[in-house]
Amino acid sequence: MTRWKSVNKKEAKKLGIKSAKNKELKYKNKKPEVDGIVFDSKKEAAYYINLKILREAGKIKDFHLQPVFELLESKKDLVTGRGIYYRADFKVINNDGSEEVIDVKGYKTYAYKLKKKLFLAKYPDLNFREI
């Protein structure tokens, strides 16, 4: 049986262990901050700035950051019992009242592709766009 013990910063440095704060990001992207909001990519931050300009110009009514959509109810999830959720990047409300879900992607993971399929099946009335 292997026993794990906690190590202090000095021992971690000797062993070559990086702390969680200094850990390199998975896709080597930079996390920019705009208006006190930390975004996952520069592309997403730029799109946020664009949406702010469109709202101020009156081209769109409003937008929301990180809306959550339920794909599978927790009571129907027989494996974990927690359900499955999809978090999009933006939800835009147009002047005519229609809604649009927008996801800013640089790299499409397998999990994303699967959740996108489930999202499109459950919410066929919502307009979905990838940027």
C-alpha cells in the first residue's frame, strides 16, 4: 500500500513538482481579463467586447455570460445521479426577442462535440452558433 504525504514548497521544488498556481494550462492559452471577468481565451474576450459595442449601439437587446443548459435531468441520470449540463459562452437576446446561443471555440474536444449534439436535440428552437 502506498502512502501519500504532503510536502512543503522546498521539498516540492527539489522533487520537481509544480504547484497548482504555476501549473501550465492544458491548451497553452492565455486567460485575458476584461472588466474584471477572466475569459478562457483571447478570442472569447474579443467577442465579449464586440457584444458590448453591439448592445450600446442598439443592435442587440442584451447578452448573458456563461448560460447553463440542462441536457439530462439528475433523476434520469442513472450513472452518477448528477445530470448533464452544458455551459455556453454567451446567450444573445436580439431586438426582436429571439435568442441565440454562441460558443467561441478554438479546439473542439470530444466532450464538447457530444454535448453539442445533446444540446441541439433538446433545444431545437434555440439558434446555436460557433465562432
